[in-house]
Amino acid sequence: MLYVSQLLRARMKPELRKALEAELDRLSARVEAIRLLLETSEKAPTGPSAKRARAKEREKPDGRKLRWQNATLKQRKAWSDAIKAGQNRRQQREK
């Protein structure tokens, strides 16, 4: 195998050899950069991300939602009727 690669190098045009060596250097630099990134990511703390924490805060119900959940069926019906009546009035005004 080594003999074949040496034979190929000898027959290769100098421009092509330079281009391939430049490509090899570029790829080696990328591999080294990836290796560094992997090393730093292993050292980084693995706690919950800030994005997840924000999402949990949004899940907290507001007062209206709690009132609706704790309301009796009669109260819910009265509220939904009032909401529908208000929507109907707004639609009447828009016409």
C-alpha cells in the first residue's frame, strides 16, 4: 500500500499535489477544531437550559384560568353565556 501511494505521488502533477496537500491541511484544521469543541462541551455543565426554565414559568396558570377550573358548572355556563353575548353584540356593531 505504501509503495502504491509513493508511486502515485511520483506520477502526480505538482499543481494537483499542492491542491491535495492544501485540502488535507484544511481538513486537518477542521478536525482539530471539532476535537477542541468536543473537549470543551464535555467540560461544560449539563444543567437545564434557560429555554426550558422559561417554558415552565409560562405554564403557571393565571387567575382567570384558576377561577375557571375551580368554578361550578353553573358559574361556567353563566360566564360562557356572557362571553357569547358580548361577542354577538360586537358582531352586531361591526355590521
